[in-house]
Amino acid sequence: MDTLASARTPLHPLHDRLGAKFVAFAGYDMPVHYPSGVLAEHLHTRTSASLFDVSHMGQVRLRGPGAIPALERLVPGDIAGLLVGQMRYTQFTNEQGGILDDLMVTRGKDHLDLVVNAGTKRSDLEHLRDRLPGNIDIDYLEDRALLAVQGPAAMSVIARQLPVLANMAFMTAAEAKLYGIACSVTRSGYTGEDGYEISVRSASAIELAEALLTEPEIRPAGLGARDSLRLEAGLCLYGHDIDITTTPVEAGLLWSIGKRRRIDGGFPGADIIKRQIAEGSPRRRVGILPEGRAPAREHTEIREDGKTIGIVTSGGYGPSLGRPIAMGYVATGSAFAGAPLDLIVRETPRPARVVPLPFIPTRYFRV
């Protein structure tokens, strides 16, 4: 388990050669951007395709009889409804309905694969070991790297190597060989664009990344662009937009809770979440469009008629829109499109309004 304490991903030497600027993130030395800069990397992802290193994320495999119902007792997602090769977004919840982490779950032929957040993977592993039956094998895949190819050109690049992957449905998985390298491929997109996530043995990660970067459409991109892209797409970042103080209902993640689970419950915090589904929650996550050029950063106070009604959880410049954007939580009574707000930036109220999420249309692949 020593790899969990490692400060570098398997791709670190490649990032260094590419001239990356590094920042500390979730215990890792991660590239925030390359010489081209965050703005160029963001816009290139929207128009072509970028390669992101997301190897800091935790990859976990569950195997054993009853793994599916056992995991369902920890998450509100419909895991039993997954067919082999399908993937689902869900959350670990606590007894108060708060979110311990959000994760992706993929069903294999005889196992479940989980991808969890970097900053919570130690606690997630402890959570699983404490709550799953002893007959469920919990394997932290410490010898795996994870790459993401994101953008409208992602499909054409990957299909050049294996044409069948062009027809992969959104939120599905497949075993494949890319550039002669065995890997596991899923199709989703934390940028709001079409894209693929590629799990590969750490020893082959640099070879695979270098092969992808020979493709004319692909350039490297770092955490800076990843953050501005996901903000434009209205997607949550754990520890910022969601945490143990927020429920899936408050966070606007009700879509991730299947109908059966909404009725039957059977997961931590189910009574609270079901009550919020039926009666509403006291606050909601919303999109916020500040007026002017001053961005509203995380922790910015949100007021209405001089009264504090919420806080910004993510904010910055939206390169695709050419203006500041933000997300945050406001009292439910103010969570409607067009609601006027004041953002307290440098102790000065600045006008803003609530807008629907996402800020730009997502372009996930649909069959």
C-alpha cells in the first residue's frame, strides 16, 4: 500500500520532459499546465483533444460472491442494474446523507471496478474494508495508471487504433489494445466533452502517453484546464462542491439515484435523502453568472437583499464563454434561473444572477 503515499504518478518523467509546471494536489506532484498555458489547453480540448494524467485517482477492484448487493449498501446508485461492461456514477454516503466521496463503478464479468478520488482513497479503502463482508476481496490496483483523452477529436484518434471503440456507448467499458498495449477503456468525460479513460499498467503508461501525443489532434493538458473545463460543464469537484456536509439532493445529483433506490433506500442516510426528495432540501447547488470581469472564487459569500444565503464553492474564468463563472449553494427559495444575487468580492457586493447548469452544452457520445 506504499504507493498511496507516493508523490508522483508513473507519467511524472514525461510531464517533466514536456516542460510542465507542477503543483501539489491530493498528495501528488501534478502538472497544472504546460508551456502553452491553461487557456490554450482549455480551448484546444474544446476544439480538438487533450491528454490528461489522472493516475492520482484510486483504482479499486471488488471480487467475490455478493459484491454487488454489498456495495449497494454503501451507495445510493443502482449497482444491481448494471450490465457487464456498463459504468455508473454514484457516491459513498454517511448516515446524515452527506457525501464521503463520489466514484465511478464499472461492472466486469466477475468483479466491480471503482475509481475514487485521490484525496479520499485511503479513507475509501478503510470504509470498504470496515463495511464489506470478509468474503469480498478488495484489491487496490497500485500498479495501474489512468489517462484521459478528452475532446471532440477523441473518437477519431482512438478509432484509428481500434475502430470498434468508436461505437462504445457513453458510460460503458471494454478491454482493448491500443498501440499494442493492453488496457481497459471507459467512455465518459469530466470535461463535458466526449472522451475515453484508459487504465494501463504503470510500466506501460509513458509508452502509451507518448504514442497518443504523436497524434496530430492531441496535446497535453494539466489540472488547470481540467478544472476550468469541468466548471463550465457544471460538474462537481469533491472537497469543494460536494463533501460530508452536502447531500446528493442538495448537490443536484438526484439523477444519479435510480428509481428503485429512491423507493427502497437501503444505503446510509437513505431516510434523510428520501425526505429531501419528497419535501425538498433547504439549499441547492446552482450556476452563477457574475456581472463584470471580476471572478468570484471559492468561499465567496453570496447575499440577497443584504442577507447571506449561500457560498461559492467553485469559481473562476470560463474560457469558452470569455467571462467569469461560478457554482455554489443558495437557499432553495433563491435557486431559480434569473434570481439576482450579490457576490462579496474584496468586501464589495458585485451583482450576479442564477443560471442553469451546465454553462455550456455537454457533448457526450450518444448512440
